[in-house]
Amino acid sequence: MAIKLYGLPMSTATTRVLLCLHEKGVDFELIPVNAFSGEHKQPPFLSKNPFGLIPVLEDGDLTLFESRAITAYLAEKFKETGTDLVRHNNLNEAALVKVWAEVESQSYDPAIKPIVDQYLMAPALGKEPDQSIIDTNLEKLKKVLDVYETKLSRTKFIAGDFYSIADLHHISHTYLFMKTPSASLINDRPHVKAWWENISSRPASKKVGEGMSFGKK
């Protein structure tokens, strides 16, 4: 039975899982959830995720939500195939992957997401971007990227000299951020820029990027 993924290809959380599935070469079925009409807030979907958020993954009788938990499950279940995203044969490298995956979720994503939301989501919803939110979070993101610039001057990828789930988790929001007027924050940091160009040029990244038409049904 093929894995089922409920979500949208332009959703950053859904694309996080799509990237993992493609890196692993896993067969799956993407089942669109019309978030624009509120389908994710209706009882059939709420029975899968009571918080009413996409994506949801079904693997046989197992149902999972929260995109990072889903990618962790997939990376472990399919650790022998495709890209080794968790470095399961090296305890030290695996620990570093966990550290930098936490950095992404606790420091990078909270800074970059509001910027993307204001530049791209607000206009899609017919609202004016709130420049104060953008400015506040740009300052936060600059500090995070300064740390990344130093780290990436020593290693090719964020956790080490290997591509991992820690890199993968950065792709969705960074892909959209690079379409905003603030993309220079990445481009002006040579090691961060080289890292971004590397991870965004992977076949899985290119494939998923084709579906990320933000703000469109």
C-alpha cells in the first residue's frame, strides 16, 4: 500500500515532507487538501489531525501529522534507501544532525517564516504587508545567518560535510524567501549563499520547487 500524503504542493510544511519522500525515492500518493475552502477544518480531515493543519501522512494504519515528525519517521524507516538523512551509521554525525535540525525549528524558522508570510501570504489574502513585522524578523534572521556564515565556512552543509535532514528542513521557507526583496540576506553571505545554491539545486529540491506557486490554488 502506497504512502498517502494529504496536503498542498505550495505549502511549506507539505513540501518539507515531499522533499524527504523524493530524497528517499519512496512511492507515495499526494492527496490535495483544499485549504483555501477550509477543507482542513472539516470533520473528515480533523479526524486525521485534530489541529486542522496540513500535512498528514498515512502509512498503512499509522497516521502522522507535524511535518518534522513525519520527515524523522520517513528518514528512519527508509534509512537504507536513498539519501542517508540521519547519518544512522555515525553516532556523532547523527547527533549533529539533531542539533542543527533543532536550530532550524527553534531559531531559523521562527525568524524567516513571518517575513515570508508578510511578503507573500499577506498580499495573497488581500492584505498589506506589515513592515514592522518584516523589519523585526529581518534583524532576528540576520543574527541567525551570521552564525550560519561562520559554521558554513568550516563545513559544506549545516551539520557537517554531508547533506542531511537538517539541510532539508531549511529548503521550503528559504525557497520562498529568495523570492522576496530581502533575498540579499542570503546572497550577501558567501558561505550561506553557496550552501543555499547547493541544497536548492538537488533533484528533489528542483522537483518540489516546481509546485511551489505560492498564493495560487
